[in-house]
Amino acid sequence: MTQVKNLAQSLYPCSAQKLDYDMKLHFLENTSVTCNDGTPAGYYLKESKGSRRWLIFLEGGWYCFNKENCDSRYETMRRLMSSSKWPQTKTGTGILSSLPEENPHWWNANMVFIPYCSSDVWSGATPKTDQNDYAFMGSLIIKEVVKDLLTKGLDNAKVLLLAGSSAGGTGVLLNVDPVSELLEELGHTNIQVRGLADSGWFLDNKQYRCTDCVDSINCAPTEVIKRGIKYWGGVVPERCRQAYEGKEWNCFFGYKVYPTIKRPVFIVQWLFDEAQLTVDNIHLTGQPVQEGQWRYIQNLGTELRNTLKDVPAMFAPACLSHEFITRNFWTDVQVKGTSLPRALHCWDRSLQDNSRNNKSPPKGCPMHLIDSCPWPHCNPTCPTIRDQSTGQEMNVIQFLMHMGFDVQKMAHQQGMDPSKLLGMLSSGS
């Protein structure tokens, strides 16, 4: 990268003192589509002249589903409901980075980041009125951004990757077909639309402890969505709506909406997702985990693994974490020896080959990657965990002991070295 900078500086000594990797803010104009509080929605863009690949990223950040918890969200997390204090520029990280060493296969794409300011899992289509204190227009914001980008080069795109994390990951599952259909309606039939859903594949499972539905943290997954979809005027993709008529809330759960999606979607999901554990009332706060909780956590990994087994393109490490593709460690985590950027590259290649009618996946290029070891962080490449009470980093052995699982003792029983046992667990043997 230094060579690129030096070359740029020698060719353009005055103008290129600083290579510009920032995305710049553009507000949506001449449209009634807004954030929750009526301020204009918008997006950050970093153009890459000459590239016909576009990446549109949907930000995550939970949701609110009634006046009380939306009011409280407005007081504490206003940037997720209003554009009034958005900065003028934003630096992309992970898959949004323009540095090849941080983003080996997508660094050169046109990067778009759509801030989340609709609190509706990118599903709403309801304007702010005298009756409604808040607008919920997530699904319309995406469409307006896409239309706006057509005037900035997207009309010449070959591939559009709609990506997102957390609520944005679920937003990808809900919007990838509608975005493709919109482009087709507008006459752009040769843009290949694909999805990349990170940490948005939630399960509508039973909570560890049932609690009343007061706020987004304690409310059971299905209950949130049932209430939210009404409050937001939420819309779901047509094929899923037909499959679950009258029970459209089902379409917010990955394993139910996925079979109805026509466009190719790559799923990225930690097997032990912290947001899933939070809504399931497992709070890992420094106390050793009780046996019932430990069994629940392991069982969650098994349930999630089962819902992913028929997904052809996915990456699911056995780690306890949340969100992945914009993190600086996104190139480091591996499943069965393959990193996520590599798996995405293999997926890209397989889709190119498919369009040339070569159906078999590229040899030695895996893209269905799921850990088979059964515990959180049994994969040694998982991101570092911090003890929530002390802030100290923990290695895997410390973490598993902290969770009440004695690696040392188990290794001793097997007559093995603890790190060798961990290596075996992580390779699924």
C-alpha cells in the first residue's frame, strides 16, 4: 500500500498528499422518505471510478416497537433515529475498507453505507403524520438510495452486493429481492443483485427465562416482531408474504424467509450470537454460567447449525460475538482453514461460473463453511473475548473455564496437551 501512496505522491505531488478513503454524506432530496423524526435520510458514498462493482451496506442497531421504547431510544440513541448530527464523512472498515490489505477482494468497489435511522429492521413504509409520532420508512429509504445512485454510476454496474449487519443483516434478507425487482422495473436488467447477511439470521426460539415484553432487550424474538410489524407498517418480500399470509412476522427469521428468496445470498452468522443470547435472556456478565445456561448455549449452536445446513453459501464460526464483516478482525477468523474474504471470493467465482453455465463450484474454493465443534470459542481463530467485569482479554482456555468448562481437566483425562485438545475441537474432530 505504501508503494501506491508513494507512486500517487510522485505523480501528483500537490494533490495527493492524502489519499482519500472516506465516504461522503449525501442527503436524499426531493423525496418524502425520512428518518424516524422527519429529518432527511441519506447515505455515505465513496466512488471508485472504473469499477462496475457496487456494495451497499445497511447499518444495524436493534429497533423500537412502541411509543415508549421509541421515545427512550430517541433520548439515548438519537443518531439511530435522526440525521441531525451525522458527520460529513465516514471511513469504511472491514468489507467497506478501500485498503487491499484490509479488504482483499472488494477494496476497489464503489462503497455505499446507509445509516440506520428508521428503527424498523429496514422494513417500514409508514410516514410521520399527526397521528404517528415517528416515521418508519426503512424499506423505502433503501429504494430511494438505489434510485439516487443510478444517477451516480450505479446504472453502469455489473454487480450490486446488498450487505448489512445485525438488523441490517435481516434487512438484506427482506430487501434483496425487492431491490433487484426495482432495478428490473427501471430497465436495469443486467445488474446482478446479491445479498450478504451478517449476524441477522435470528431464531424464533424459546427464551432461557421468559420475561415480559417491556423493551427490545427483554422481549422474546417473535413478540418483538409481531408488535413491531404492526407499529412500523412493515412490509416483507412478496413470495414470503404469500408463504406466511396473516403471519408475516415469520419473514423476519432467516431460516423461514431464505427459501423464498430468488437472488443469491451469502449468510455470515456466529453460531453463538450475542444479540440472540441477549433476547433469549442469557446475560454473560462475569458470573460463572450455570449448567442450565451452558446447556442452553450449546443447544443454541446446534439449532443454528441445523437451520444453516442447506444454505449453500455461508460462513458460521463457533464464536461468541456479534457482527463481523465491518470488523477489523474479519480477515483473521477461519473455518476449516478458510477465511471469510476467501469464502466470499469463492462465492463470487461460483456465481460468475454459473452465469457461464458451469454449475460445479470452483475446485479447492469452499463456501459452505460451518464449525462442527460444540462450544463457544472452540475455534482458536475466534476474536478475543474480554471479561465483561474486568475488561481483561481472555484466551480460549480462560474463557471456557470462566464458562464453567475445565479444558485442563478434560485434556488430562484424555492424556493430551490442552492446546492440542483445543486444536482438535476447532477442526471438528
